[in-house]
Amino acid sequence: MKRLERLESLIRDDKLWPAHNVQQALAYSSTGTLFSIGRDSKLRSVQIRSALLDATSQEAIDDTADGQESGSEAYVQPPLSGQPESLHINRSGTYAIAWGVSDEDEGRQSLSVICLIYADDIAEASPLTDPAVLDRSGLAIMQVEWHPFSDSHFAVLTSDNVFRLYHVDDLDCPEQQVELQLRGRRPLGQLHLGATNAIGFAFGSLHLWERFTVYFACEDGRIFVLTPIVPFGAVVAAAAVVELHASCNAMTDATQRSCSRAWLQRVFPIGGRPPAPPGSLATVTASAASLDDHAPAAAGPLTTLAPGGVEEDSVLDIVSSPASEGETAVNFVALRGGTAALALATSGGEVALLAVADTAQPRWVVSPPQCRMAGDVMAGLRMQSAVLATPSAHLLLLDCARLPEGECDMQLLLSPDDWEVLYAFQPQGMYCLKLPWLPSLSALVDGSSKEDGSDVDLPPTQLQAVAEWAVPKPDGFFPSAAVVGDAMLGTAVVVSDGAGAVRVYAPHVQPPPFPPDDSASPSQDASAADEEVIQARYGEMLAGPPPEDSPGPSSQDAKWSNTPQGQRRLNDAIVSLRRRHVEYQHQACHDLTEHTKRLASAAEEQVKQLRALQERARDLRNGETATAARLERAAGLRANLDARLQLLGSLHHSLPRPLSAAETHLRAVELPALERASASIQASIADAQSRWVAQLAAEDAGCKERSALTVANAVNHTALPPQQAMKLKHSLKETAKLIAINGMKVEAAAVALQEAGI
């Protein structure tokens, strides 16, 4: 109780929390910090784990100073545009998502991603700017969750049955968008299910294809399964990818088998690496890829099998009472554990606890996805997921808990330390559902049985009232709650009701008696047989360690856990364990600090070496630049020299200069001789021409005479002898040749005279 009082004093500090009538959205991170945010855009945080670890005993709790600061405030910039209705923190505690209704337009949603690593009391926020969500009035955000494989990806389900996967660095467009065709168009050859809306989703377990599976719950109680969906850049164990490749061999449909293998090879390109053995720490990163012509299909609705052999497509058809009309599903979560287990809350006050009996497998349809590219890299993917009538998994209705408040809204919260605890949160109160059957669920799903061959007996679900309050909901605001603590500190529930008041409740400390209800389900009353089953399963654990394995009390008659001496020794052991744990943490912190200093010095040396290498690289680049400039200058000088040499060669023949001895001898002796020779040649040519003219005239006269004779012979019918005709032709040819040769000689002589300048 002292620890609960200390926790309540930390949370309800007036310095950290505003006055009443200021609505708050709460969330608890894995770092042990409780965060709160309201309309004033102030992000408040309380360090719960560190504050309670400092108080390792009741005396230390009592001696804790009232003025000790364990919380802080930060202003979100830019401020939120509306009242945040929900706050979600990722696993590492680095980002938070606050979303609600926008103040500018009541029909629109507002969502902001807040960085929880901040300084100077300013927390940077990045609002969602996707026009497909913000620019559509009346479009509601049904659920927002961080993806279990990535602290930088979160999923958003909207009322138009579109599942979007965003990265915190790109809030303008979704990285992946899956349009669930749960209503509207009916593709050829596929089932038409009528109009239905998805109200929530839940991620699968870590078994085979379940790790990439998303379950969707509709308002009419039907559940669909979609696989595979994996964020770009998600890190997955290589052994798991090898198991998925092996599981493809069990698929009977050749098309589904080939598409599943092709998807694995594209998204997880293992390449030529050897198969990872089971338990290997090797990992593989998901690539931004998809199939060319196929997209994953939503299988369902999943058939729900209830006790007694009843099978229905809708969970509401089994758990709803006949008197209730218009009952719908209001909340949907996945329970933690090795086996896929789901919880579906209805507006009638029922909480249906379901188990997935069969392993989900991919279903593919011919639907080419649309890719958004950023250069050569895929930046976004849009797919239309049709609904196939053949589901790949079936559901088992394990139990149904009915809350006594009747028909109202409901939210389901999971405990951070105890997987067997589920909280049902209503505007009028909160209830705790203990699930002792969750560890034995895998045995039931696998079909195992006891040694005698009987079926596996599951303990019933236990319903316990945690708190009730009568605070009206202002303007439809649903109170916010968060489960804080861990296995070492214990758990508590922090509630910010509709009036803004913050309360702390301890579910495991003196629970109030649950009011009797005749209409409650039979599973709420544990029978004697069920008690025997519980004792048989958990009796040894509840009784504590045996005397020979642990030190017992000094008295031989004293028991370990049911005597004051045993309780005192147990409390001392708990306090000692906590002290050792704190000392170990301090020693580990000191060692890590020293190691961090050594790493910092080593990093400085590496930085110095890097800077020296950068300087050398810069000098080499400068030298390369200077060498290139020198080579370019040398090439220019060579071209200039070539041009100058060519100019000098042309000037040598064009500029005036004195005659040399050879030129003088040529002018004085050889040129006159050439002139005389030319004159003699000209005279010879004139003589030859006259002789040629006379010869030609004679020959012409002879030809005329011969022609006259020929005519006369022709008149006298006489013919020229053949020999004479041949001689005449021969002489004519010789004459033509002589004339041609003489003409060539004359032309040559004229050219020579012209060159000589005569």
C-alpha cells in the first residue's frame, strides 16, 4: 500500500497535472515513463520506474522528500490541432502518436507524431499531411497502432476500409496502402459479402506467416485475415525466413505456392547465403518490393467454432443475447503469447476470447499493385485486396465474459507485465479479466492431450471489478487509461476520467467484491473441479520453493508462506533482492559510463584519423586539379607553337629578300640561254607549221585528185584495187597521227614558254 500511495503521489502531483476539466490522453512507455497530453499541447511525463526503484523499502518510501522532482513538461511544436483522444508510444519510447478530432473541422481527424527525445522543453511534432485522410470530411480514424517489427512504422485504419502503413519520416503519403474490398464492387469469381466496415485490426503472433499477418474485425462481428504485410526495412530473423520457405512446400495450390515463394525471394533476398540454423542470430532486412501481377487477398470471414459444435461466420451470432438488437463490435485486440489469441469487445458488454486454430497462409489474387517511385527506389505501394471466400484459418471461441454494465462502449487494455491479464474499460468503470488458460492455449490449438487421452482442460476466465466511477462524459469524450508498472514493481491503472481528474487503482491489492449477477455467464463462477485443476497446475508455484531447495525458517514447524515468520523472511528477501538489483543497476550504469568514455575517446581518435584522411584526400584532389590545369596549359602552348611555325613557313615564301648566287646565275646565264632556246624553238615551230601547212595542202590536192579519179572510175565503172585502198587508208592514219603529235609538241612548247615568262 505504501508503494501505491507513493505512485499516486507521483502521478497526482499538482505541479505536473493541470486542474480539473482538462481532458488528458495517457500512455505508458517501456522505459517506465507515464506520458500525458491534452488540448493545451503540453506533454507531461512522470518517471515512475526510477522513482519507485529509489524507494526500495517502506521506510525509504516514507522518507522520500515531498519536493523531489520526478516529472517534466514539454510544449509540443507545432501545437496539436484538436483534443487528443488517444496516445500511443512505440516499443523503444522514442516516438508517440496523438490523434483525435480536429478543432477546425469536426468531421476531420488530426494525427501528429511526437518525438519523445527532446531538449529545452520543446517536443517536435510532425502532423499527418496525407490529403487522402485529411481532405475527406467525415472520414474517421478507427485505430492507430505501432508495427511490432519497426519503431518507425505505424498503421492507420480508416472508416473507408483502407489500411495504411506510414513511416515517421514521410507523413505525406503512406508507405503501403491496402484497400480492403469488404463492400462495394464484387470482382469476378469472388464472394460478395455486402456492406461492412472494419472497426479495428490486430497483428498476429511470431509463428510462421503469423508474423506478417493482420486480423481485421468488422462491426458485424466477422473477422478477416490478411497476409503478408511487412514494413520496408523491417529486420526479421534469417531462420524465420528459411522456415517460411520450407512452409511453402506444404501449400497445395501451385499458384499460391509460387506467389509466396516469389514474394519471399523479392522481399527477403537471402541470395547465396547458407540456410540459417534454428536459434541463429542472423537477420535479414525487408526490401521495398512486391509482386508484379498479384496482391495479397483478405481471407474470410473466419469461421468461429463454439462449444457444442456451433459454427458461425460472425462472432456476434454466438455471443450476443437474443434480446439485444443492433449490437456491434466496438474494440479488437490481440493477446500476447506464443499462440495467436484475439479479444473482441461488443457494444452489449461481452468480451469474446478467441484462438486461431490454423496457421494463417498467404492468399493471392491477380491485382497488379501501383508503385510510387523515388528515383530508382520504391517509395510507396498501393494494393487492392479482394476478399476470398476460402479462409486460411479458423477461430475457436474459448470463453465469453459479460460485463454487468450492459450495453455501452468499451476499450480493451493489455497489462505490460502479465500476459494473462486483460482490462475492460468502460465510461462507468473498469474490470479485470484474468486468463489463466493462456499458457495452455498452445496445447489446445496443437491438438495435444493428457496422458490418459482426455482433452486439455482450460481454467475459466475470472472477472474482477477494479473501479467504478460516476462521471458523465463531456461532449462524448471517452475517459483515458494506462496500465503502468512491471513485474518487479507491480502494476497499477491510471485513469483520467471525463472531468480531467487523475486516479490510480491497484487491481491486485484488496479487490472489491464483485456484485452478484444472475445473468452472468457460467464461466465467472469457478467450480470445485476448476479449483482442483488450478491447484494441480499452479499449486507448486503458489506453495513456494521446497524446504530443501531454499533456506527455511528457524522453527521446524513454521511453514514457508503461511506463517508470520515466513512472510517476514519473504519480505526481507524481496527487499534484499530489490537492493541487489538496484546496486547491480548502479554498477552496470557506472561500467557503462566508463565504457562510454572509452568509446568516446576512441571515437575522437577515429574522428581525428578521419579528418587526416580527409585532408590527404583534399590535397590529392587539389593536386589532381593542378596537374590537369598544367596539362591543359601545355596543350595550349603546343597548339600556339604549331600555329607560329606554320606562320613562319608561309612568311618565308611571301616576304621580299635578296637573290642568292644560284638565283643570280640563273638570271644572268641560264635565263638568256633559255630565251634563245625558246626563240629557236619558236622558229622551228613556225617552220614546221609552214611545212605542215604545205604538206596538208598538197595532201588535200592529192585527195581531191584521187576523189576525182574515184568518181571518174565510178563513172567508168572501174574500181580501185584493194591494195591501193589499204595503202591510202594507212597513209591517212599516219598523217592523223603526225598531226596529233605535232599538236602536242606545240602545246608543250607553249607551256614551257609561258613558264619561262617569254
